[in-house]
Amino acid sequence: MKRIIALILALVMTMALVACGGDKPTTSTPTNPSTPSNPTTSTPATPDKPADPDADKYGGDLIIGNSNAWTSFDPHQQSQSTLGNKYSILHYTEGMAVKDINGKNYPQICDLEESADGLTYKFTLRERYFSNGEKVTIEDVDASIRRGAALLTEATFKKYFEGTTYKVEGNTVVFTTESYNINLLSGLVADGTVFKILPKAICDKYPVTGGTQHASGLVMGATAPIIDKVEDAIGSGPYKISKWREEEFTMVRNDKYVPIVNEGAVGVAKEAKCYLDSITWQLNKDASSRTAATLAGEYDIGSIQAEMTETALAQGLKTRSAGTTWTHGIFFNLDASNSDSPIYNVNIRKAIRAILDVDAIMLAICNGDAKKIDYPLTPTPVVKESAAYHNTMLVDSGEWNVKDKAKAEAYVKAANYDGTPIVYLTNATTTGAFYKTAMVVIPAMESIGLKVELMAVDAGSHGALRKDPKTGHDIGCWEVQKNTENPVLHSTFVTGTQGWWSSPAKDAAIAIMKTTPTGSPESVKAYVDYTQAVIDECPYILFGNPTGTEWSQGNVEKNTAGQMNYYYWNAYFTENPRKR
């Protein structure tokens, strides 16, 4: 209670200063600390002779006000890989290798060698050190792989390792598959993978029990206690945990860390500069309190409620888009059991696509705030940062967001529509995005002569009904996640779980993408064919991405690329770094 009162007082005082034209803080050039050291490098440059042109960016203690709770820093527990937990896991650990947003692989603990036929992956240990100064060994890598694999769900384990053989050869771990498996490499090197490398001693201290021996040579379906002691959070990442509790945790620079220069990498694979001395996350789920603390300068990075935007800007705070991979869309129930529905006629689906004003829908989703929309709108299953896969075919086709009533009515006429009602499933929460979308989409459908029945249910029922094609709905709006790497890795769009869509063109394209390497010419061409099938058959209609907003004090810069917003090792103070 005292803290909340203090925050409110701080907010009032800050607003008063802004209103009265209060003094701005004086600026000064921060002292340049030495760059991080490690056991295998020479003595770091001294502040008065910086070898690094960015040396003046080093130093300071960043504080982040955060609404995403953290519950664990055990990287091998799949259930712990939430957004809040990623803040700590990705800062203190490294994997064998890492994949960037364009599907390109870069080394971390290991160098990766892929066979030409895509059936063998060899990860050979590099010279890396844990934060306790001990050199990473192949035994550490092996123990971490085995613990991470054993704690996967059975379905995920089989997706990765069915038909795979795992073994250790000297300083190399080897995965060999009977046939090309698109999921294996992604599972091993994706940024959120459970296969982060910890010391074998820590894996042994929190051992797996139970499970069954799998043909791959790994154990499946085991359990293990969650790593819960800060002193056991030992990784080779750019930062290390110094304090951990429910309300706050702090990470400090790992002085044993050697930055990895990955030329051309985007997002999480980018070189970690480790500018900051420390990074502290403070949990604050109350939006008003976070706003007050951000305005009062308690947080270097935080959030601001919409009604306080002008105050924040006048005070000199900066705002940046916090990218998201979540998108809203309309999904048609194309399950065979629903074949007597009007939406089973492709012309009805195309009519709905032609009449929709996607900009109006996005404004409804974002409560009228255009600043919360990630423009340009991208109605594709992959994020626009994906250089390999993202395309503008649908936008360029003249079939999406055209708001063309004449075209829509022509499609309805071609369908010989008989007036059968179309059942629209939505969450009944009137303040929610799904319901607000329905209130834009349904009048548009009715304007071209389609009859619509609203099937509004509670949130729990909505979550269950939308997954079952036999519940009586024809169409519905919900949000799904775009893929940042390879669309075939995301079941939402390629296996029919949304829309229950199957067609010869779509199925052929997906089959190729599942059996060819990510980013290969064959895979990219197949995705083009998949996109053409979406244009021709209209199984779903994606709108675009709402985006979050991250606020910071005027002296904070955060180099973020792509959709990666949960790492802060390249954030820095431009002046007056906070000292704790």
C-alpha cells in the first residue's frame, strides 16, 4: 500500500512539473566502463583508451516494469517456456546453435554442420565458458540434451525424435534421421527451445526420473524437479541471475561471456553487446501503477495508459512498437461434416473477403487507436520480417481489403445463395476483440444479402467450440500466431486445425515444405503455391497485427530487430545511466 501511495504521489508531482514547465535533468557524458572480459581474451580496454567505438554505451542499471509474471528459470522444463520466463532463460543460457527470424542458423555453444541430404546434424563444441568460469564440455552438452528431451511432452518428443538416432562422437553430438524431419532442427535451435546448455552437475542435481527408453537413444516422458536456486542458474549467456523472487529479479553482466559476432543475423541471433551492468525486472500487473512508476522515473522501460500519452510525451518519454506475432482472422468451418453450409461454397467465402474493410476491423480490435496497429497490414501466416517466406501475393491479388460491394455481390450471385443463415461464433464478452470484430464483420456480410446468426458464448465455451467443427458454427474470429521462421512448423495454418481446410493444391504444397529444408528454393516455391491456394480457395481471412507499445525514459535506447522483444542485452543509456 505504501508503494502504491508513493507511486501515485510521484505521478501527481510529475504531472505538476510538466504542467509548470519543470526543469529537465542536466545531461552528462557517462563514464566508460571496460568491456566485458573472459578467460580467453586479453585485458579489456581501459575507459580512457576504448578499443570499442561503442564503449561509451557500457554501464548503468536498467529497471523494467513488467506485467508478464515469471515462474521459473529452468530452461529444460517445456511448461516453463512462457514469455515472462524467457526474460531470464534467454539472458543466462545459450543453446547449441540458434536460428534467426529468417531461418538461418548461427553458432552458440556449438558449430552446426548439416549434411547435404538434410538427414544428419552435427553439433561440434566450441570454446565457451559458463558464468562460473568453467569451460563447457561435451558432457555438459550431452546431459542438457538428455534432460531437455526427457522433459518434453510425448507428442513433442515424437515430433522431434521419431525416426531419429542420437549419439556422441568425441566433441560432437550427432542427430541422424531416417527421412527429412522439418521439426527436428527447429526444435533443437529455435530461440525458445528447451535445449539450452547447463553444467552436467546441475542436470545431475535436478535429475530426470521415470520415462521410457526411446529408439533414438533418449528417454521419453520423464519428470524432474524444477531448478529453483539462483546459485544453480549457471549458463554461458551474456547475463547471469543475481537475485530472484516473485516480485523482482535482477541479472548482471556475465564477465566470462564472449560475444559471438554473427554477421547478418536478425533478432535473437544478433551479437549480444552486453552494454548494461544489470537488468532488473519488477513485476507490476496494475496498469495504473505501471504508468505512475514509468512517469515518475522508477522504470527505465515501462508502459503508459492511453489517457496519459500526452503527459508522457511532454515529459520526454519515448515510445516504440513492441512487435507481436499474434494476428486476428476469420476462419471458415470447412470440415466435411459441415459440407451443407453456405460457406462451403468458395464464392460465399470470396464474397465475404471482398466486402470486408480490414482497416475498420483492426480499428475495432485496437479500440480505435490506429497507433496500436502494425502497418502495413500483412494477411499472411508468416511475419513480414521473414525474408525467405513473406510475400504480398494476397494484397496484390485485388481480392483482399478491397471493400468492393459490387464484386462481393457478384460472388454471392455466382454462389446461388438461397438465404440459409451463416452461424458466426464469437466470445460474448462485448469489450473483447472477438465480439468487436463480429460487430464490424456481420453488418458487412448482411449488406451483400447474407443472413447471419450470432452464436455468442462465454470465453470458456468459445475456446472449446472453435476447436470442434461439429458444434454448429460456420465462421468465427479468433487470434492465432504467425510463424517467425517456416510456416510449415506452425500447425495453425498447415494441418487444418483452424478452418479444417484440405485441398489438393494446399496438401501438395505442405507435403513439399515438410520434406525440404527451411528457406530452400523448393520450400519457398511450395509456400508460394500454398499462398496461391489461399487466394483461390479463401479458407480463412487474416486481418493484420495489433501491436503493443513499449515506453522508455528519454535516455534509453533498445536495439530490437524483428519480433524479438524479450531480450535487452543491446539496450543502453545514451546519457546519465542509472546507478543502483
